[in-house]
Amino acid sequence: MTSNRLEAFSDGVLAIIITIMVLELVSPDQVTLDSLIPIAPTFVSYFFSFIYIGIYWNNHHHLFQVTQKINGKILWSNLHLLFWLSLIPFSTTWIGENYEEAVPVALYGFILLMSAIAFYILQRTISKSHKENFVLRKAVGRDSKGKMSIALYTVGLLISFLNTWAAMGIYIIVAIIWFIPDSRIEKNLDKPKKEVSQAK
């Protein structure tokens, strides 16, 4: 399997996830601005979940731009990531309707945490499946950004049982950190092509 086929499959799954989320937005029965107030939390939860999916789509795309080969471990690691991302629509609806309750906020944070861990595993699996001079290893390094995100999600998950607003604030901070695509990989996108051309 080529990386293009894996990307296409992943893009399709992410598109379905976004579609499911937007279908959960139910229009109010009335046609006044006041009627939008009750569904505002649901829309806000959709908005941030859309951003999270967009962040993963961006970084997933950049990740596979430098990936030179695909094996079984990479396929399963990618499916592992898609599994956790596929749970975001459910938690998005629940937190939108119960944003002041600890369990829905904690579950939302748990799914975000597991998604971050799954992406870290995928990234590590791809690195280990290539040679020592693989460009991704140079670009990511110790991946302090990824590890920090996992740590913040863990803190947010624990804090959600004390203060849901503080927990959601931490989730938003992580989204802001990753909103701009990872420049470490962007700067090295052309290197694999140059290495191939030099080898020829």
C-alpha cells in the first residue's frame, strides 16, 4: 500500500467524522435570535471539535508527506488514531449538552488524550520503520510539543472533576498550540525528494 492510499482512506474517515458532528446540530423550532441561545453550547463544542479534527488532518497530511513506505504496524497505528478520533462526535454532543458536568468534560478530555497518544504512537512507528537518517526523526527530535500536549490533556482530565471550565480552558490551550501546522515537518518536506534524486 502506498502512503497516498492510506491518506485517502484517513481523509474519508475524517470527513465522515465532521459530517456526523454537523448533523448533531439541530436547528431551533423558532426563528428568533433568542432561540439560538439554548443550542449555543452545542455549537461551541462543535466549533472546537472541528478545529481539533482539522489540526489532526493537517498534521496527519504533513506526517505522510515525508513517509516513504507503509507496513502493517503503520496501518494499525493509523487505525488506532482513527478509532479515537471517531469517538469525538459522541463526546462533542455530550459535552455540548452537559458542559458543567464533570463526567462529560472528563470523557471529552480522555478522548483527546488518547487521540494525542495515538498520534504520538503513529509518529514513532513511522520513524522506527525507516532508516536512521529518516527526515521525520530530525524534524521531530524529542517531540517535546507532543509530550507537552499529552501532559496538558492529562491535567485537564483530572481538573475536570474539580472545575469543568478550567479543564476546557486547558483543552483550548492545546488546540491553540497546534493550530498552526507543525513547522518542524513543513521545513523538511522537500528533503526526502532531494535524497531520492541524489540517490539516483
